[in-house]
Amino acid sequence: MRSRFTRSFAHRSTTSRRRQRRPRTASGQPCPTNIARPSRTWREKTATRGGLYLSTYIDWRRLIALDAQGSYQLLFWKNDHKTGEASDIRHYSGRYRVLDTEEGDCLLRLDLVFTSKSLGSDADDDGLYLMRCGGQPLLLQATRLEDMATAIGGRATMGSSEHYFRPVRLDDPFPVENSDGMDAPPFEDLPAALQALVHREPLRATIVEVGADSDPEDSTVMAWVDLGSNGGLRMNMPLMSPKDSPRALYGWVWQMDPERCGVGIKVQRDAAGAIVNGPETGDVLVSRAD
């Protein structure tokens, strides 16, 4: 659903110049951009000839306008799911640069300057990778590459739809977006920085310890596996029983450790509150049940 202010937003111009902010990862560390030189590729032409890019997640929307002079405008808002009325409106404007990384990726750097209305998550849009999918450009949040990689490796989607922008036109209806994310593009089309994070083969871990079951109303139980962040596990990564296993365990990585991560596994209980067919030491979990 479009609001009137989105039309005027697309035609505003700005001459403000602000200090550049470096993109950061979900853990708060600066993103390794390894910038070599300003881009002079087709991707720069795609970005700098102007365009509108929309990100939709349930009722929340973000619209980026890029113009050929290197200026951007970024609009945040929420539409009421019943009336469509816009609220929680935030607007940024300034300059952006198009840069090539040493890995050959294209990175847009936006000079976001925060205000009293800003949310901490707004900073996730100050670094965006530009890629092509089916002939159309996509913008990917640099701080969320790990989340996207987990979704691509686990279920062949791009993960939460708030982590990327699609091109749009204001004279067309805004597309309906699956909040769980679009289907993942071919691996070869992904930016090199994202390719490096995707586990093309499922990770495999074995439960080495099961936590005490102290709450008969708890729907999960903690278990620890013999694989940690050094082996590729990430926070909130789903783990499950292999496809050919008689077990049907499913959970998510909830505690990080370099060598041994904790996994919250869903459990079912009988009428007395006892766990039925719960996790046991020696059970195998994988990141994708092929």
C-alpha cells in the first residue's frame, strides 16, 4: 500500500553532506569491506542512474531513492494493517558512494546521520551490497549477511525480507513480500562476501550433553553439541535430525561458544509433563535435512 508522502519523497532533492559511517556486523564489529577503489563497473551505472528500492517486512516499509548525482533519500514508515495509515515516519537524506571491494563486490555507503527519532536498527542501512537477481538489482544489508547466509544454507531463502531491497516504481502497486524472504538466487549471483558465508554442505553436529528438565511447562530443552562457532554454527541457526533419521528433533542455536554451542530443542510432553522422545546424548543434528 502506498501513502501520499511516498510520491513527494521520490522527487525531493538534497545537497547535504554528512560524515560517512562504516557498516557494522550484527555483533557490532565494523564490516570488512576491503575497499580498493571507486567502482567503475555496470553496478555503479545501475546505482547512480537513479531508482527506487523498497524493503517490506509485515507492516514496516523502507524506501530508498538514489539519484544520478550521488544523493539518496531513505524513508521509514509503518502502515496500519487495517486502515493503511502511515505512522512511525523517519526520513534521512544525504550523499552515497558506490565502491568496489577487493573481492569484486559492489558496496553502497550511505552517510546516515541520526536524529532523536532514529532507532538503532536504522544503522543497518548505511552499508548495502548491490547484486543482480534475474536481471534485476537487489540491495542487501551488509550487517545481515550472516543471517542471509544461514537462511540460504538452511532453507534456500534470503531470510527475513527486511534484510534486502527490491526495485519498485511509484506508479505500480507495491508488491506483496513474504516476510520469511524470497527464494535465494543462484549461488553464483550472490556477492562474494555472502558466498563466503554460505554453507553449501550441511553442518553436522552430535549432542554431547542434555540439560536438566526442571520446568514441566517448558517447550524447549537445552542440549550442547560438539560443534561451535569455529565450526560454522551461528546464533539462531536451525538444527534438526537428518532426513534419514528415525528421530524428529528440531531446534536453534541459542548459546554461542567457539567449540561447543548450546541448542534449544523443541519438545513434546505427556499428560504428566514428562518429555516424550526428547534429545539424547549421541543424537545427530544437521543444519539442513536434505
